[in-house]
Amino acid sequence: MQYDGLWLVIKVCKMVEIDSSGKDIYVFEKSLLSSTDRMFMLSSHIPTYDLRMNLKLDRGLENWIFHDPTVTAREYHKEAMEHVEIRKPEANKVTVHIPRWALPGIVSVIEWSEKRADD
């Protein structure tokens, strides 16, 4: 864990023995956000296949909405526009599914804001 006065960076490392061609790995995170936070960025240091990310705003942010996420796989997959799935089942919930490879780097950026009368 590192904190530079502005950013808190948490890295979790675990060696996983893989005895087949693939292994499902699940990461569950519950974040306590500052009242000024307005975005979440998922980045990866390794290629990831069939990535799914689900976010929900709660605890006082139930009336806030997610904007359409930026998914970098759309930029480097030949057919990714038709394969990347973004769903917003409710205004304060969003799901990103990349059913193919997500390369190392920024995978997705998701922003949110207070719901306006015209939303």
C-alpha cells in the first residue's frame, strides 16, 4: 500500500498455481470513496481473458448515475465494438464485460455524477 498525499494505491499479489489452460479469478472490492471522487479506473498489469466488472454506488449515492464507461479494448480489438458489453440495469449500477482479451494498461474508466432533472 502506498499513499503519496493524493493517491492511495493498493496492490494485491497472490501466486496461483495453474494446472490447466486457464483459471477463473474473482476479486471483490468494497471501496469507501471520498465525497469528491467521481470516477473509478481499472488497470491491469497482465493480459486478462473474459473480464467482467460490476460497480454499484450506494451509501448516500443511490440517486447518482453512471456515465457510459470508456473501455480500452474497443480501441485495439478488430471486432470489439460488437463484443464488449456495457449494461446499466439501474442508474446507479454498471457492468462491463470484455469476453475476449484485455491487454495490460487501463482497462476501463467509469465516471458518475449526481442525477439531474433531465436524466
